[in-house]
Amino acid sequence: MKLKVIPEDFVVRELARLPIKEKGPYRLYLFEKKGWNTIDLLIRLAKAHRLPYRFFAYGGLKDRHAHTFQYVTVKHPADLTTEAENFSLQSIGYMDRPMGPDLLEGNEFAITIRALGAAEVCRISRRVDEVRGFGYPNYYDNQRFGSMDRQMGLMAERLLKKHYNGSLQIYLTGIYPEEKKEARERKLFFREHWGDWSTCLARAKTTMESRIFSLLVEKPKAYIEALQMIPREELSLLFSAYQSFLFNELLRRILQEFGLELTAVPGTAGPYLFYRRLERKELGYLRALSLPLAASRMEFPDAMSERLFAAILEERGIKRSSFNLRKVRQAFFKSTPREAIVFPGNFRIHPAEPDDLYPGRQKIRLFFKLPRGSYGTMLIKRLTMP
């Protein structure tokens, strides 16, 4: 099986409720791109137009290995409409407020799966019917854990444990899957020379590295002050990654609590456990189940989910009160509910046809809609699991 061979194999379009006006302080754009992630491309556009990055707002992050369409606003009156080889920015109106996740209803997907044999096509077709009837677990996918270092884990967990030195070390030296060679080598250098702040400062390249190491040269133990330098948007993403990790772990344990026959698919931050079918009682429970994201104040739907979550925190050496950070406060943990399982809307599969890129193999196309925050790649994992 091959996925995302070319950007057109994975097309994502945002579905949003947009209060478009004829005039307003925020200019609204349709943002189309291939081969870029959302943040990196917006940073590039901000620099190109000599605007602060904070003027740009979006509803969701979109994968670089895809052909994506999303909405962004820019708090600036000039028309930044741009046409380039791998992206375009098209002005479509104005809004009285910035774009944000609350305006999103979901995403519409058109996905091509390639290099399939006849047996794989039949198996995927059967599983499409299973998903229509029973949904699939609404895990956060690997994209959410790009900030997770394979050796040191997630930065936010160290911060919650008040391991400020370790938390800062993950922030500055964590190596991510798509890290470029130069950045990887520089971070390994920082890790090897951690504590020798003058040496680290001499190798610093980014503005944030220079600012933090300069501080530590003057005040060698000022870890908290250094953590307070992390931009709010960046720290929020790091917190979200940890909330996602805990949500996935809780959902796994709930499925295991039912004694279901589960198939494990490897993941960056733990295996994804999938069921094939559900009995009526289990389906009714899971379909109605929403689980809270981790924070100091959380509302659980029942005693079982609260008990399982408490066990997870105890195993990881964290208390509920730990999420109320007192020393690093530019971002915070907010609890919102997330559905435990998801049912794709308008889910259809086109008949298999010869694969134009892999002679002798077949390809199929899937079309579906998902609510905000649910991953199309997770549906593909469910359809193609062993």
C-alpha cells in the first residue's frame, strides 16, 4: 500500500462557518498549498510582506504531505493575494474577528490509496462497511506528536513535574522526525554540551536559541525564566501534544476495559488499538462518549473514565493540580470534550482501477467528511490495519 505518493493523493478542504463581511479589520483568504505545513508557510509569508506573524490567524494545521485548502485571516488592509508554484493566497472578503478553530465544522477529504493488490482492495472494501456501521476510535494521529523526542519524551510532562531543566532541554534539543540534518546536528551538539552555556551560545542559530543561551550565560540556573521566553502559540502546541497523548492513552484503556478484540497499529506515542465490530451495548456507550482533554478542572462522563484517567496520572507521577501551572503562564491547559469514536460523513469508495503510477497494481479513492480535529490518516490506518 502507498499513501501520499503525490500531494493530489491526499486532498483536504476545510469546512467552516465564516461571518464574511464586505469590510472589516481582518482580510480573509483561501489558502491553498502543497509541500508546506501551515505554520512554516505563514511565517514565510509574514517575512515576505514584513508583517508580524501574530497578524496571521488560522483554524487548523494542515499536513505538508497533502494538497490542502484552508482559511486564514490577516489583520492588515493590504491585499496579499499570491500565486506561486506550490501555494496560493486568494482574498475572498473580510471578517470582524480573526480566523480560529471555533469557526471550523470539519474537513472534507479525497484520498487515493495506491499499489494495492486484489486481496487488499477486497479487505479495504469490507472495512469501509465496518466503519460505516461501527465508526473508529478518534485518536490523535502521529502528526500531533511531532514535538515528541524519542529519548526524552514530551516537554510538557517534564514541565508538569517541575523538572524545569529537563523541560527546557527537550525544548531546545528535541529532535523531530522531519528535522533537517543541520538542525539535528546542532541539537545533538547542545545536548552533548548541556550546561556549558557559552559553548552552546557560540553554536546557536535561531533567535530563540540565542536569547535563551544568552540568559543562561548570565544566570546559569534561570530555567524558569528561559521557559517563560517561549512564545504563547508555540507553548500551546506543546501543551496540546501532551493532552493528545493522555487522551489517546485513556481511550486505549477504555477499549481494553470492554475486553474487545483489538488490533494494534504502531504509533509515535503508543499503539493505536482498533476494534472490528461492536455489540449494541458497546456501540451505544462509545457513540455517546466524550472524553475531556487534560487540565486541572475536568468533567468526566462516568466513574470508569475518571478512574482510568486517575490511574494514568498516578503511573506518570502527575496530579490533576499539576496542570494549573504557576510559574510558566503564557499558555495554559484547557479542558474541552472530544468524541471517543467518529463516523465519517458522506463516506464513499470509488471502484478500484489500474494504478497509473504502479503498473500491475490497483488504486482506490475514498471520499468522506470528518468533524474538526479528527484525522483522515487515522481512518486510513483503520482500513489498512493487519
